Amino acid sequence: MEIGEKLKEAREEQNLTLESLQETTKIQKRYLEAIEEGNFKLLPGTFYARAFIKEYAAAVGLDANELLAEYEGEIPQADDEHTTQYAHIHRSRKDNNATKNTNIFSFIPTMIVVLLVIGIIFVIWFFYQGTVSEESKNPVQQQNDQEVSYDSDENNQTSGQTGDSGSESDSADGSEPENSNDDSVEQTEESKPEFAVEEKGTSNSPESTVTLENASDDTTATIEASGESWLDVQNDAGESLFSGMVSTENSPVEMDLSGTDRVWFSVGNAPSLKISIDGTELEYPVNPEEKVYQKIWVNIKRAGE
């Protein structure tokens, strides 16, 4: 018995239809049929064959690891393209880290020079203030100071009267510009979209839940790909918003989520896919380097809800 026949037999024993299995696994019906028929060429790629079979096996109550070990010879292996892609990703990150460290060490001498210049300027200013103080002790300067002091008293009285009238004017207007600016800043900070993790998945293909706070009324999702990845997106009514491969050739992909309170993302190659909603990037709840196949529910809460 082939692996597809064994999976189909387990499904029929539990009286499950392909439609109900599609709802459970979030894998399209045509891919489920291809697995049962052993036609793995119809899948998005050999990279996803093992992940889809694991989902199918878990849904019909079979041990996925034992099943994959038993039919290892039938299941196509991931091609060298993805292996090369991940190796390139890791090398790029290591090169970036090395560049950052080099920039930090080259910045230290510059800071030392700046501090020395500031110290020299402070010493010059200190001695200059001492010289000015010595010159101000002569008798002629004292006489001028008294005259200036007398004029200052008159100016202070005039300024006091002007200040009083200004205060009365401000009181009459009842305006508080500083408080108004503070309130405006607080409102701007509160209305910024922000993701919060509600539940973090733990299985081989983790299913997590996050919430987007302060979303706009015209919510928009943007998908950007740095490589090749399979993606399936559905709204809370089960309607498909996108299903297929995403690569640098058709990236970015934009979707209108206005009027949608919950959206489902099924990602086949997480390291190569960046998801942003209302301009805020979604960080994968589970490390994408460890779990490349992830499923995420996003609850959308708009400002004022």
C-alpha cells in the first residue's frame, strides 16, 4: 500500500470528506487529492510535500513521523535550491553582524576625539569667565553697574505691569497651548498600530494567534518575498484572499482587509516572507529559522473598538 492510499483509508475510516479535511488542515482540496493519488508533482514544490503529509496524517490520527520513516522512498526530497537559499540567508546575516561590529569599534575613536574637543572648549570658557570677573571689579565698572541697576528697576516695574496684563489676557482667553500639544502627542502614540501575541504555537507546524491593535478603517496587508514561498490567506468567513506561490517576481502582494476582523495566514517558507499590516511588520511568534511552515490567526482591532 502506498502512502497516499494509507492516508485515504484512514480518512475514510473516520468518515471524513476532503472538504472537512481542507477546513481542518487549511490545505487546498486539490493538494489533498494529489497526496492521496501519489501525484506529488501537483504540490507547490517538493519542499512542501513532507509538511502537507504531516498535516494530513495528524488530522486523520496517524503518527506523522512513523509514516514518513516508513515511506521515505516515496516522498520527494527538498531540492538543492532551498538548501542553497537558506545557506545564503545565514551567510548574509553573519556578514551583516560582522559589519555592525566593525562600525561600532570604528566609532569609539571618534567619540574620544569629540570628548577631548568638548573638554578643551570648557577649559577655555572657564578661564574666559575668570578674566571677565576680574575686570568687573574696577570702580568705574561699579558705578556703571549702579546706573544700570537703577534703569533695571524701572524696566522691571514696566515689565511687571506688562506681565500682569499679559497674564490677565491669557486668563481671559483660557488657552493652554502646552497641554494641548501634550494631548496631541499622546493621541498620536496611542493610535499607532501594534501587534501583540495572544497564543504561540508549539507543534511541528505551529498555529499561533496575534492581535493588531489600533488598526485603520482601510486596513491593508502587504506581502514581500525575498525568495520563494507558498502562501494561503483567508478571511474570517473562510473566503480565500490569496493562494499560491509568492516570489520576488510577483512581490509585493497587497490585500484589502477593510471590513475584516480576523484573517488567516498559512506560510510555507517563513524566512523568505515578510507580512505587514497597516505598515507594521508582523514578527513570527515562532522562530522562522526553526519552523519554516507556520499558520497564524490575526485578530484586527481598529481604533476606538
